[in-house]
Amino acid sequence: MSRGKALFAVLLAAIGWWAGDKTSWQVRADAAAGMDPVSILGRFWLDLTDNPLHVSTHMTDVLAGLAVVAFLALVWVYHYGARKATRPGEEQGSARWGRPGEIRPFIGDRRHDLLFTRTESLSLDSRKTQRNLNVLVIGSSGSGKSRYFVMPNLAQANTSYVVTDPKGEIMSSMGVQLREHGYEIRCLNLIDFARSDTFNPLAYFNPEQAEVDCAILTENFITNTTGSQKTGSSDFWEKAERALLTALISYTYFTKGTEGTLLDVVDMLAQMSASEQDENSMSEIDALFAATKEYVEDYTANPSAYDDEAQTMLDGLRFACSQYNTYLQGAGETKKSIIISLGVRMAPLQMVSLRRILGSDSIQADRVGTRPTALFLVIPDTHQAFSFLASIFYETFFERNMYLADHNGGRLAINVQCFMDEFANIGKMPSFERKIAVMRSRGISTSVILQNYSQGKALYRDDWETIVGNCDSLLFLGGNEQSTTEFISKRLGKETITQEDTSEQRGSNGSWSRSFRSQGRDLLTPDEVSRLPGHECLYLLRGVPPFRSHKLEAPPTGVFDYEPLPIVPCSAEPVAYEYEPEHEEPFQGPEAWLDAAPAVEDAVDVQEDVGVTITWPDGHVDERVVALEQDLVDYE
């Protein structure tokens, strides 16, 4: 019971007791005066009007007042006890189409909104609307996902953008407008490599969690180069390849810093070998890790001999050696299979044109949140040969920019919208269902754009519902795929309609009757969803009835010819590097660390030697001699 109702009940009880008390006093006084019953009934109310402030404390009068209160209580119990939960007109469902006034609280200045239809938009101020800017967009081929959603929002020019661009048509159409608005244009082109900026994921590793970033990059690469058909044995090989790849990436990063690239990893793998006949044979990379492990062991025994930066490097190399040691546990035949299997996965990185893209970093993905930028990821729509690179790029982008937001006030200086067109063709991002749930507070939002609902389900399986649940907006542009139309129909809900039934009996004693009853009906049935006119769309916002509206108008377009930035060697300063985070020192490789390195004794039991050199920060070179035939157990 609410506070107001409780106060009303107390007041009503007091009035009832007062009326019963005074009536009892009047009747009792008249009876004592010898009046007959008829006269008493004609004046029982006199004391109520003539002397309202008079209250009798006589026991009979007090009990009479309480009797009235008890009667009122019984009436209240009967009334509320007999009440039923009814919702007239909503018995079978309360779904209905939204009205213009219901979207108005969520609209800001339309010029600074995220646009959905000609009449519905959403303010970019998510703190005001209490709605995130994540969007699930579903539309079949030709329904206008790019033309009637992505491009009109790019024309708004009110945030930075990261856009998946199948075939490069969006950049070609909108690049001129964006450049005129002062936007920096960047492009990772996986169709025409010669017209692409370069991208090095290792350049975006966070120094504070570099080991984690190594593991994330490995997980992403393995996930997106694994076929859908898996067997029990394939799980073993995946884990073994993951350990080896993590070791190679970690070694590259902790010895070269941000100058290291995936090409260094591929080249190291190319130098590896294993023998089925000689279990103790060592490749060049085996020897390199063996020598590195000796340095790590010396550091463990004498940590005070190394400064903080050198300790950071050697801690990372210890992690690399531990991962490599996992690979070393296998027999010669097993190690050979691991090398071959990982080599097959990384075969695309041997392409000359692709090596150009991965050899440095000019795309500057960590600057998108600090200046108006439109970054286009051009992907082929006819194959998925490079989907792993698209997934790695997005994973790198999200991790790095959320890190920058956390270390610069908790939010990026400029909001970033990611329009992930052809979402099913950019590969699977590990933990994307977690990222989409937390990126809002950092000023990052994502539009997941698909041709049909089942694509996302097939890619993310059980995590797909989590991704959908973190999109407060849903835009349906048209389609007739069964799972999609059923999903949209269920999301729209059921309405209550009145069904009229008539019956007629003919003959000498004919009769006719008509009756009405409530009936539940989908606001749109699946077949009605599939028949949605081409100029219409459906927009659903959390907490608001759905809207059936007209699609946005396509913006004027131009023809933009993108010229990538000049390739900058990893050792040189990147072009237009205008922003440096206040709370972060750039991470350097070992050449910037350590004034001197303590000597370590050479390996023993030499049978056939190979020279291994390591260059230390002060410029001097250590040549370590490692036995090719030394038992691998000695290096555990």
C-alpha cells in the first residue's frame, strides 16, 4: 500500500469512529430522557451537526465508534480482496506502433544525432538519453544498409568514424565531403594493397600489459584461421600452435619494441626446423631461445644488476621462453608438425604485397579519438582470405583506444562510431561480447550490420544474444530470410484485437447471432515483415514502442581517390603524429635500455656450435655459443 492510501485509510477510520461515537451518545442520551424509538431515530444525527467537537469517552460510545471502524475495515477487505488484475484492451498483448511524442525525449539537435529514419534519431549524449549508441542493423542485399544508414550518418560529420567498407564504395562516395569537413582520411585496403596505409598491430601494444596483448593477438589469429569443422585432435594442435606463436610474438616485441612486426614473426618461423631422426637437433631459433633463457636465468639470479627497463624486457622474455618451452616438450615429429601447421596458417603473410602493409604503421588507429578522423577498412565481398586481418585490426583498435580512454580521463576526446558493415565477413573477435558491453563509457559505439540474423548466430553462437542485448537500437531495412523475419516479428510483440464472430442458422426456426472476444495478434507476422515496402523500415529503441517509418534519404556523393601516406620505416617517426598521451611513455625496444649487461658463461657440452648474437643497449654485442646437440631437457 502506498503512503497516500495508508493516510487515507487512517483518516477514514478516524471519521468512522467519530461518527459512531457521537451517534451512540445522542441515541443513549435520548433514551435516558424517555423518548420513544421513533423520536430517537428522527434526531440521532443532531450531535454530529450541533456540536461536532464533542467526543464522548463513555465505554458504550467508544465501542460503537470501534464497531463502525470494524465495519469499514470489512468493506475494504471485501472490496480489495475481490479485485482482479485486469488490463482492458491489453489482455493478449500491449504492443503498438510508437507515436512522434514518444521518441522526442531521445532526440537532440538532429544535426548532432545518430540518424535512423526520416523521423527518428538518437542524441549522441548517451548520459542524457540513458541509451547506448550500439545498433543492430539488419537488411538483405540491396536494402540500403550503406546508402540509407551508413552514408547519411557519415554526412553528419559529428564524430570520428571507423567504417568497414566492402568494395571501397563508401570511401569513394563520402571521402570528398569528409575531407571538406576537415577529417583525416585513413584506409586499410585489403583489396588493392598498393592503395592502403600500413598497419602493425605490435605498434599498439600497451607497455603495461604487453604479455596480455601478445596472447590476445595470438588468440585472434588462431581463431580466424581455424576452420569450422574441428576434431578432438585439432584442439591439441591449436593449443601447441598457440604456444609457439605467442612465444615468437613475445620475443619479437620484447626485443624490438614497437619496431617489431608480424613479418619478424613469420621470418623467425621460417628459420625453424625439427628432425624426426635426431630428437636433440636444434634450429637457429631453438639456439636463440636457449641463449635468451640463459640471460633470463642470470637476471633471475641477479635482478639488482639490471635497471627497471631491462627488467621489464627480461620479464617479457621470460614469458616468451616459457611459451617456447611448451613447444619444446614435443617429440621431433610433433614439433615438425606444429611448425608446418603454423606455417600454413601464416602463409598469407608471405605475400609480397601484404608484407608491404604489415611492415610498418601509418594508419594511426590510436589517433582516431583525438582528432576528426574517418578510417575505412576496405574488405573484399567475394572471399574471406583476409578476414583474420580485419578482425585483428578491430581487436587492436578497441583494445588500444579503450586503454587510451582509461588513461586520459576515462573517455576519448572525440566520440568514435564504428560502422561494421558485412559484420559476418570480418572474422570473429574474441571477447567482442564483453567489449560491446563496456565501450560506451569510453565514447566508442558500434553498429553491427548484417544481411540476416542467422549470420551473427553462426559466427558467435551462444555469445550472439549477449551482443544483440547490448544494442539498444535495432534497425530493420528489409529482408525475407526466415530467422530474421521471425526475430523481428517477436521483437515487435503482440497486440490485442477484438475478434467478431457471427453465426446464422436458416430454416423455419432460423436464428442469427454476433459475438466479440479479445484475440492476440503479432503486430507484424513474419510474412508481413518480409513484405515491408522498399521505402519503409522498422526502428526499435529500448523502452519505447517500435516505429514504422520511411528510410533516410541518401546524401549527395562525390568521387574520392585515396592516396595512402608514404611508407615510413618502423624506426622513423610516423607521419602526422600530432598527439602524445600525457600519461604514457612510448615503449621502446632493448636498444633504449640498459647501460651494460653482465656476462654469462658460455654453454657447455659443445658438440657442434652455432653463433647466437644479442645486441644490448650500450651497443656492445654478446656472442653466445650454444650446442646444437645438447639435450633439450637442460633448457627446461
